Amino acid sequence: MLTKKGKHATATQKRRFTWTDIVWPLILEQNKTTFTLKQYQKQRNEICKKNNIEIISASRGLISLLNKEIIFKENYMYFIHYRLIPYMRLKSNCSYSTAVHESRVR
């Protein structure tokens, strides 16, 4: 899934993978806007094992999502941007591009 690319393309690919395969399914599964690092790591490990991906390759995606302000961290909790909450309530598919767009609109 994660292939060799340039520096910026690799970062985007990791963010996209982390969002679509780990974070968003975790949000929908819990039906909550928040999650802990432990919950994220458990989900990440399961997905990486299932898809035969090194955990190291997927580990930087969460930090990258924080930098893009798609998710935020407060104390020990991570939570999604408030403009993504309607997607969660509808249990709809929120792609990475939608998440980026919604978090950028001000």
C-alpha cells in the first residue's frame, strides 16, 4: 500500500492512509469525536498486520494529521475537527480530501 515516492508525496500518502484506514474507521466504530493514543495504536497495529504494512511506515501519519489540523490533541485525547462531526453523525465516508477541505474552510 505504501510505496516509494518523493518526500512530500510520501507524507501525503501516510496521512491519507492513516485517515482513511485507521482514524476515520476508529471514529465511526466508537461513534465518538475523540480517541486515545492507545485506541489509535491498537487500530493501527490491527490494520498494519492485516495489510502486511510495517508499523514504522504508518506511525508518522497521526502527527502529520495533527500538523494539518484535521485532528487536535488536548491532554491525552485526540479529537477531530468540529466541521467533521456531521460526517460522523451520518456515519458517512469522509475521505482524506474531504477532511482537508472541511478543516481548511474558515
